Amino acid sequence: MSQPTHSYTARFRGLVDLVQHEGRPAFLIKEADTLTIASEVVLSDRTYLPPPKSQIPWLLPRGAEVIRHYTEDTDQALFDDLVAYHKSIAELPGEAYYDLIAAWDLHTYILEAVQYSPIICFFAIAERGKSRTGKGMIHVAYRGLHVVSLRDAYLVRVAENFQSSLFFDTMDIWEEATKEGSADILLGRFEKGAVVPRVNNPDLGAFRDTIYYHVFGPTVIATNEAVHRILDTRAIQIKMPETGKRFENDVRPELALSLKERLVAFRARHLGEPLSDISKPSAGRLGDILKPLLQIIQLVRPERTAAFLGLVKQLAQDRLKEKADTPEAQLLHAVLEIKADVKRGLLPNKLITEAFNKNKLEREKRTYTWTGKRLDAMGFDKSCLENGASAIVWDEAKIGLLCEKYGVPNPSAASGAPSDSSPKPWDGQIIEPPDAAESALKDLQISDEEIIRRRAAEEQQQNAQA
């Protein structure tokens, strides 16, 4: 008769969390409204145990204390105490930031109910309290780990097996992630469903050599260098202020254990419940990543909603200012600057490139090819002039939306409705003046292959000049 087998697990439906019970790791399970502590669980006819204590790299909450807080504590009191806790650890730029951080703490415990988790990025020069603040957060976060290395093999496993909250404390987060080959993990942390592939067993052949790891999970970063702008769109950047306050308390996991136990009880109270269905608090990705925090605020401290929305507005304005310095914003400025050169609803890429490069150092100038690719990525429709040269289609509505996105002043919007002299929307046809009708007809009969050949020759010549 075969011996029963068992495996380890830290994630299954109904699991509140791993807890300490009688000196060993155990499962805290919710059934209906009742919490029970179990040393093992049977799933699909297989027995599972909690991971060994040596393989759980955070301080486990005490099961009995979690059960006590499940009925005795309230969400409102917990939120207020989290705010007070963070105030005792660090100086943040404003009062509403403490609400944001406390809401972030809470959201890490109900990840089943959210689609996004905002990366919190503390950015400042040395000795501004970045590490201290990050440690304060990760010590109360769901399965929080403080790491200084971005080693790929370790990160994919704690993300997949534990869905841990991670605090990366490094001088230059993006340089470290690039060096360690873990940039895809970092970029995928903010959104549920993101996976990263790793070829672990190439000898097994196709379809058996690759493992796809789920990497979604709460993330905190402390860095002395500005993060890459792609990562920045997934993050809430908090610039730590200079402060004259002295914080005497050490930031240690043991001092946050009681709060952590109350947070696990918060998870137990809301496990399996959806959050309120609300609109995003801001446009774009900023609204996506802040929505879970607004849902938390409305759940536990709805009277703080107005203050939180004020902070959201400030963060949106800060992002708009940052976007104004991007290459895309500069390209949009160039497009608007040469609006008068629009002919028959088309604006040549060559003229846009020349306007973009004007007054730039030689090393900062861009080629026609680069301009064409960036305009395409920004959403401009492409076309060709009668000589085969690349151009964009002038679209007043689309340009207006881009101006709003990048914080670029739009002269057309400022002057009200476009005048008769404004460029007309392109109707898909190249219209020539009457005296050039015959030439235009001849040009329109040029084959697609000839247009492609001409454009390739033009780009080759332009690249050679650049």
C-alpha cells in the first residue's frame, strides 16, 4: 500500500494567511464566518502542509491574536492606527500622503478584489528617510519582504509561491534590475495577470522547458536615482522632504507585529467580498493604480475621500509637468509650431524632424526615421506625399487630446473654433490645384511597390545624412 504524500503550499481558496500556532507555521482558514487554525489541509485528495518556518522569511502573525482581532477590532480604528504608525516613522510631503500609505497597507491584504497595485517609489538623495519609510510599510504589508537584491530566480518564486509584498532598497533600481535581468518582473508587478517566462529546463524540449511565473504583487521602492519613465507610469513617486524631526523608534518587524495581526484580521473580515464599484479617480494609468486605494478609503474612512481626491489631483498635475519634458511632448510642440505647413491635410515628417531638432545640440538631434516611429507610437495616422515622402494626417481632435495628455498648450483650443484658414481634416485623397491635375493623376497611378521603393530610398538617404 502506497504511503500518503504531502506537499507544501501557501496559497489556496479560503486561506486567510499563514500564522504561527504552538510554535509552528499553520493555516488560518475562513469557512463561512468562522476562522479555524489547521496544521494541514487536503486539496484534490492531496495533503498539503504550510512551508517550513525556515522558508518563511517574514515574521508570522500569531493565530490566536488574529482571531481575537477578527471580532474585537474595527476597520476605522485600524486605519487611524496605521496613519499614526507611519507618522511616528517618517515625514511625508503632506497629510494626505499618510492616508495614501495606510490605504496601500490595507489593499495588500485583499489583492483578490483588485486588478492593480500601485508601486510606491520613494525618491530622494541619501538620508531623507526613504529606507526607514519603506521598512515601516513592508513590516505591516501582506507577507512583506525587504530585499536589496533583484536576483531573478528568487523574485519569481516568492511572487509565484507567496504573492509577497516586496520592498526594493537600492541606489539605482532600474540599473540593478537591468543588470540582473529582472526588469520584466519589476514592470509586471503592478497588474494582475502579468506573467514572465523563464526557460528552466531546455533539455526537456518544446512546451516543457518553460515556466510562466505570475509576478503580480505589492511593491515599494527606495532609490537615489530617478526610475525609468516606463516604470514611473506604474508607480506613485513620493519625493521625501528634508525634515528637522527626530524619530527615536527603530523600525523593526516585532514592533509592527500587533498591527500586522490586525491587518490579517481585516483580510479575514473582507475575504471574498468585492470592493465598491467606483469610477477611476483620474484619467489613464494613474487612475487605474489609484482606484484600489480610493476603494479602500471609501470602505474604511469615507470622510477622508475629499482629501484623498485632492492628493490625486496634485499627483495628476505633477505627472502632467513631467510629461511636458518628454520627447513626445517636444515632438508635439514641433508639430504645432509648423501647423502652417499643413497642405491638403498632410504634414511632412521631414519638416517635423527639422522643427524638433532646431536649437538642439548635435548629439540630441533625431533622424527622420526616429520621428516617424515616435509619431506612429503617439497615434498619428501615416500617409505619403505625392513624391512618396512620409507624412502624418492632420487631425485637430487627436492633436487636442494629445495636448491634454502631455500638458502642451493647444493654440486651436485657446482660439475657440478653427477658422476657415485652419487645416481641414484629411479625406483620404490628395487634391492638386487644377493646373496640376494631369501630374496628380499620374502620381496617383504609382504602384504601392514604387511608393515603398521611394520611401526606402528616401530613408536611406536621410539616415546617411544624419
